Amino acid sequence: YSKHGVLFSPTHRGGVNCGAYSAGSAASDSSLFVSHLEGNECINANAKYCGECIQAGAKCGWCTDPNFLKQGETVSSRCDEVESLIKRGCNLTLIENPVGKQRVLKNIPVTNRGKNKKLKPEEITQIQPQKLDITLRSGEPQSFNLTFKRAEDYPIDLYYLMDLSYSMKDDLENVKNLGTSLMLEMTKITSDFRIGFGSFVEKTVMPYISTTPAKLLNPCTGDQTCTSPFSYKNVLKLTSNGSLFNTLVGQQHISGNLDSPEGGFDAIMQVAVCGDQIGWRNVTRLLVFSTDAGFHFAGDGKLGGIVLPNDGKCHLENNIYTMSHYYDYPSIAHLVQKLSDNNIQTIFAVTEEFQPVYQELKNLIPKSAVGTLSANSSNVINLIVDAYNSLSSEVILENSKLPDGVTIAYTAHCKNGVVNEGENGRKCSNISIGDEVKFSISITSKGCPTKTKLKPIKIKPLGFTEELEIHLNFICECECHKKGIKDSPDCHFGNGTYECGACRCNEGRVGRNCECSSNEISTEDMDLACRNKNSTDICSNNGECVCGKCECKTRENPNERYSGKYCECDNFNCDRSGNLLCGGHGRCECGKCVCDPMWSESACDCSLDKSTCLASNKQECNGRGTCKCGSCKCTDPKFQGPTCETCPTCPGVCAEHKECVECKAFGTGEKKDTCQQECSDFNLIEVKSRDKLPQPHETPYPVMHCKERDANDCWFYYTYAVKNKTEKVVHVVEKPECPTGPDIVPIVIGVVVGIVLIGLALLFIWKLLMIIHDRREFAKFEKEKMNAKWDTGENPIYKSAVTTVVNPKYEGK
């Protein structure tokens, strides 16, 4: 926003990149050709005047230069994408390309306050801004932000609408004390709370109730006393007096009806549209609908002979709905509209039996909730508080009906960085009191609406009375239209209006200068003027003859054009190089390439710049070739490359590339840390084995075979070659050959076995020697024994070891 309250478009129209470039390069690029076919709405519009052109799309511009059109081009050729018009020679200052704009008319900041700061409801602001003026250009979105902040201590109006059929008898007793209890509970949420009460039963005609006089006085059976049946009764308009609520509700009595569904929709409609009688303020409006039965809806009234559809108007007399016998029940869609128009949020407090029915109804009514009511409504206060918290924690934006051709898109920026887009872009959940959320809103138009007087668009959060009002304006004509000269002499004696550099012909006139009547377009004399010499083709079959002049056809690709007096020329049938028209270095004019400076040949593919042929030693082609069309033709067959500096078969090539091959293939070597920086000038291809390496006789270019030792003392094998004179290719065997080390296990086993065997052999030899020695000693002993001579006499000093003693008293008996 500027300080004057104007929000300007973020981009300059003239700076849009439309993808248009020189005719030569454009026609050759297939991808851009496809995009032009799909997206160049400017050419496809075939616009006859400036206003029609700018309505074709946001990228479209109109060239007002009177001398812009070439011979044979139609007036619609003035309409094209801005960049394309500039490429075709139209000065930017002469291009009509208006842009949309925004102006903020009312921008009061959202309210920041607490409970201690008392404000009137009309002094509280929850959305910002409040009023905008937007000017739309066809196809150009205008975006703005809307801020929503849930105000603290925001006033609440709650209307309790209760079913008083006989089945709700026990519920009425609990509701009689609801006023003061609910007041006390709601003061925790807001200091400004009002409550009202209404009741309903059913339409007062057969077959919904019994119309016998006795049943009209007391519809209940037995000794039960009930009040007369009624459709809807506004018992108490909204008030801050909780005691009065208790008193009036305490005076209510149960009634009765015949069928199970109730006439609650009649009551809801009257509560929604009878704002004055109910006492609604422009604050949070809650409607609590309490019942233990289903509902009648549009069409059910036919059972009672009621065929007039509900008119959606207030019909309360003395606080009683008096037209229930005259108008049918409202439809669900009708109720949704009225509840939304009057910013009423509905809480359905129903028994568990009818939960599924009202859940489905909730899905059809925005900003509504369903709570389970206990059998006697004892939990109604907790139900209301929980439902209110659920409804108020969600903000959903809605907008009024949009003009024809206008679309609107929302993006929600919610709490905790959550972003919702698409259908969910209207909604933010889990919003607490004081939370601020933003919505990005984008409005786009397609063309101009037919109606001149349009209603403002209104955007508001569902259930809130505050809204953003947007006044829309549309750019349907160019600025130069205002300067148009009606009945200009430049348009063939006043047969048109001269505006925006061209004639806008009057009804029934045609031609670039409105020089012909529409009845004179195709006569033989005029056709003759459209034939080239010695040709029978009118406008070379590339155009139409209009008023004796050729108007050339347009092609699907907007960068391809026919031109010339007889449409005999074009800008797309010239020589190509590299699949580019005129090599991308020139433009095609009438079948011949007009080359850019420093380019030559028929396809502009020969560069006259010799700087690309200079070698590192500043010699042209390294002194081993000639420079032709910006590239070297090497005369020495051993040398290759763009500057004849590469020699794949020269000595030293293997050693020169060893470190780079090692680091790229195996991640080792001196350059392993700088491999990416220093070794990116060749492509590495790994092969399984040496026999998979390219062989000289298999390739059309020289191949050098190399064998080098790496940092691990292993041999690795690779080939080096230069492919297509510039592409360096290295094939390397993926696993280097390393010398195998000794096998430890067999050696250990052999040593152990050898030691054991040697030990056994030594023991065996020792044993053998001992046996031989023992046998020799024994033989010597035997021999000496045989030769020995022994003396057999007794030894004189020998004493026997035996002593004999005789008992003297022994008698020998």
C-alpha cells in the first residue's frame, strides 16, 4: 500500500516475459512452439480493435504505431504479446497495455482490547480492510490480504427455540431455570450476553394435529392438561434479564400433535427473518434448536393442502406465526440462505436417536453444530457452551454472487504456519480469542461483463455481521480509444473511426482503411489484383483478397508469418543449422537468411570469430590446424580437440592422467582431496576386466593403453582417448591387480608338521642308535662271561647269616 491508500500491481506490464524472441529461433524451438499454441490468446483472438485485444488476455498489447504493419499483414497483427511486439519493431511507448489497480477506501485496524475496556458492538472491528475499489484487466489477477481477528469479550445474542410437543414435557422443567444458569456460565466468555426464548409445535391443520374442538383446546390424552397447539410463538425477545427468562419460560405448557416430525423449520425461518421482533443485534447470533424428533420440510405441506412455497418473510402477529396454514414449510436451501443472510449460527440440541439425521442437516448448513441432548435436557448448558466454542473456533469466508466472468480464489494463512488452498482456502480452524489470521484473496476477470451497473462484491466470515465491500471496475477499452477521430478522412472518406493507429470501420465497411463495402469483397477485378505475375493463385494461397489487397493468413505458431504484396514471402522457410532456423544467428526474410554480424553462410552457421580457435599458447589451432567457422580443422592427425592441443597417443599421456584416473576410479592418490576440482575434464567409464577395454582396431579414434602403479603398490589399467575431437573418455578396469601375499595358515601348519616330523625322526634315530649300542654291549658282556673262570672254595671270612639255637629242655618228644 502507498501512503495514499492505493495498492499497485507488483509487476510492470511491459516486463512480462511472454516467451517471444527472434522469428528465426522461435520457429525452430519445438517446446516454445507448443507453449505458443496453447497459450497465445492474443493471436487467437483475431482482434479488430484495441479494446478487443486487451480483453483477450493479460499478456496482450496493441501497437498504435501507424507504420507498424508490413505489407499483407492484417489489422489483428497489431495485437500480440508485448515482448513479441517489441521484437517485431514496435516501440514500447507505442504499445497499449493497461494494468489493473486497487484503492483502499476504508481500512480501520482490527480491535485490540480486553474485558476491562468497554466498547459498543459497532465500535469493534474484526476484519480489515472494510472497503476496496478494484479495477480489473482481463486475465490479470488482483490480489489483496484480508485480516481476521477474533475479538475478546465480543457480545453474544442467544435465542433458545424449543419443541413443546408432549414428548418434551420433562425437558421443559429443566429449561425453566436455564436463564440464570446460562447467564452465569456465559459471563466466562463475554460480559455482554442476551438470551431469548421461543417455542414451536406444528402447523394447525390436519393431518398434523387433530382439529376436533376438544383436541384444539387440549391435544393431550387422559387427564393431562396441555395448551392449544400452535406453529411458532416468540415467548421472550432477546434480553439480558435471566430472571425474566426463568419466569416466562416457567409459565409455558406442553402441547401436542399427531405425527412424529415437527414443524421446526417454520419456526427457524421466522426467527431468522423477524429481526426486530426477536431483537437481534449486529453481534454473534446463536440459535439453539432443541427437539427430540425429526422435521418437516418443503413439500410436506401438501398433506395438509398447503401448496404455496414459503415466502421467507416475517409473519409474526402478537409474537405468533399466523401463516403456517397458508405457506408450506421452507426448504433446507431456503433456510441456509436466510440463516447466512442474517449471520445466524445454529446449534441443534437433539436426542441421541436423531443424531444421524441432524448430522446430515449440519453438513448442509454452514456454521452449524450438533449436540447430544440428554433425555431430560439436563446437559443443555454444557452442550451450548461446547457448541459455541466449536463454532467460534472456526472462521469460514463466503462471498456474494460474482459478476459473469469473474472468479475468486482464497488462500488461508492460519495458526502455527498452516496454509490452506483451494476449497479449504476459505477456512481456518482452532482459532482462540485474540488470534489473528490472514487470507490472501485473488480476483480475476475474463473479458468484460455485459451489465454496466454491477453490485459490489461482499466477503464476510460466516456467522459475523462485518464484511468487506469490493467495488469492481473493468478495463474494457484502451486509453487511445478516447482520442479516436470519428469519421476520419484517414478511413476512406470517413468510413470509420481512426483510433489507436488503425481504422475501426463502420458497419458494412471492410479493408485496412475501410475502403470497401462488405458487398464488394470478392469481384473478379479485385481478385486479379491479388495474383502475382504468371500465377493463378490468389495471394499465393497464403491469404485472402480483400478490396483488391492481400491479407495474409496467420499461422498456429504466432512467430511464423506470411508477408509481401501477394503473401509470397514468409519468415520460416529458410536454411536451418542444428535444428535452428538460420542457425539461431539471423532472421529469415522471404526465404533467405539475413545473418547477424560475425556470422555467414546460407544458414548463418559459420562464425567469423577466430578467438575460439586460439590455443593456450595463443597460437591459432596450436599451429597444427586451420580455423574455419570458429572451429579448428587439425592438419596433424595425431592432434585433436577444439584447438588441436590434445594428443592421446603421444608419450607421457599415461603419466599425465595417472593421478586423476586413480582418484576418480579408486578414491586414492595425491589428488583424492581435490579430485572434483582438478579432474573434471574427462568422462570415466569402468569395465570389468582388461579384455573389456577398447582396442585400437575397434574404435574410429586413437586409443592409448596405460598401465600404472597406485598408492597401494597395485597395478591398474586404463585407456585414454579423445572422442569426436572434444570429448575425453577414459575406460578403467574397476579392480587393480595387487601382488598376492603369502598364505599364513599353510605355512604355520607346514612348520608345525615339519617340527613334529623332524622331532619324530630324531627320536627314531636316537632310539635306533641306543638299540645298536645296547646290543653291542650285551654281546661284549656275553663274550666276557664265556671267558670267565670262577674259584669254587669257601670264603674264609664268610659268616653264615643263619644262627641255630637248641632248647635245652627239649626232649625230642
